[in-house]
Amino acid sequence: MHLRRALLLFAIVLGLAALVASLSRPVADQRDRTTQDTTTEPGPPVATPKPGPAEPAGGAPRTVTFQASEKESRRVEAGTAVTVEVEVSEAGTVDIPDLGMTSPADPVTPARFDILATRPGRYPLLFTPAAGEQSEPAGSLVIESRG
């Protein structure tokens, strides 16, 4: 007998909770509804700028592309923004250890690094195939001081 009463009470509580939930709306929906009711005509569309990467005073970043198999060097002037892309023939990761950067790569999608070249020096690129543990040189990024 007590079990039936408990189940009946539980069902009544669940039913009331469902009723309250269906009748109430989230606060954000109520705010949207209020602003829609008071506005009679839509205003002109407002263009908002989309956030993008910050560009240095020197202009838009340039792209420097490496072929991992060729182990070549590319030079960049210090103080410039550069996007480094490393194309590979098999899946793996590309590292620039001296800058603490790692990016995945495969034959379709090159590894990509956005760098603001500030410290002059030679930064080796290393490629580690997904199937192996041994890193291979993939080229060098040389940052030269302005002058």
C-alpha cells in the first residue's frame, strides 16, 4: 500500500515539474521576445568586422614554404610576420624545437606555423614520420637582423 502511494506521489511531482518546465522559458529567450515585441521595424543591417590575426606594422604576413625532403633554408628579416608551411610526403609531425612549436602534417595538409620573427638565428625544422620515432631534418628557417 505504501509503495502505491509513493509511486503516485512521485508521478504527480514529475507531472508538475514537466508542466512548469514547459510553461517557463529561459531568461535569454524572454529577453529576445521582449525586444522583438517593442521593435516595430527592423533597422538597417550593421556590418561588424570579423576578428583576424594582428598584422605587424610591416604589412601582411608572407608565406614561406618548405619541402621536407629537400632540407633547404629560407631567410626572413627580423620583425616580420611569416607563415611557415612544410610540405611532407607522408603523415607525421613537424617541429621547430627552438621556438617550441609542433604541427601535424600529411601529404594533403602541410604543417603550418604563424611566427613573428623577432630573434635572429637559425631555426632547424624537424620532421618525424607517424610510423617512425626518428626525426629527420626538414630545412632551416634563418631569421636575419635588419640592417
